[in-house]
Amino acid sequence: MNIDIRKSIYNNFKDSNEQEITKAINDAISENDEITLPGLGVFFELLWKQSSDDEQNNIINKIKGAITK
């Protein structure tokens, strides 16, 4: 069985408002369930593609800072 995770995430959230998306992200993080990681990856991909070079550098710096804490 081949599941298109991106398409599934797009379809599940295309009509969601900001609060619903925020709740989904917070729930996925707080549940600490690895099955939610691909969905968060799709959200990250969307963020990354919509970010300028400066914003991408800021994201990388935040990730690096969090990893090295």
C-alpha cells in the first residue's frame, strides 16, 4: 500500500483555520508520537518553500540553537 502523505495532509487541513492548525501541531508535539512526524514534516516543507533566504537562515539558526542546547 502506497500512501501519499503530502496529499493526505493537504486534504486534511485545506479548510482548517489557524487555530485548528496550531492545535494539530501542538497536539502532535505534546503526544510525542513518532507517527505524527511525517505530518509535521509536511508542514515544515510548506513553511520552508514559502520562506525567503533570510527566513530560511533564521529557521536553520533556531534549529541549530535548539539542537545544541
